[in-house]
Amino acid sequence: MPSHACIDPQDQYAQAEVLVTFETMADGVRLVSAHDTSDDDILPGLEDLQRRALESEILDDYRHPRTSGSPTGS
């Protein structure tokens, strides 16, 4: 399953990251987990808006890959 480092949607300063594991689907991505720096899965506690922000970040990076920080496959 691919994973991607995203900005932690719970970090008000946008300095922390979470490692998001996801599955690609025809209409986008399905988030599987989002592990913070303590290796806690924060995905179950995220609001819909925060989940959509993670999905959007992943999709944006797939459409416009950067030289570093692009999605990785496992």
C-alpha cells in the first residue's frame, strides 16, 4: 500500500507531518491510516474537513510530483 508524508492537519502551525497510508481508487484515494511522530494513528479522530485536506494533498502531489516528498509505494 502506498504511503505519503502529509502536513499534520491537527498542527495549527503546519510544521509536523503524518505518514498517511492510502489506497488509490477510480474517484480518488481512500485513507487507511495517518501516523503521527509518536506512531499513533490519528485518522479515527480527524474531522471530515481534515481528512479531505489529507486526500487533497496526496492527489495534488500525484498530479504535480515534486523532486522530494512525493508519494511512495510500499
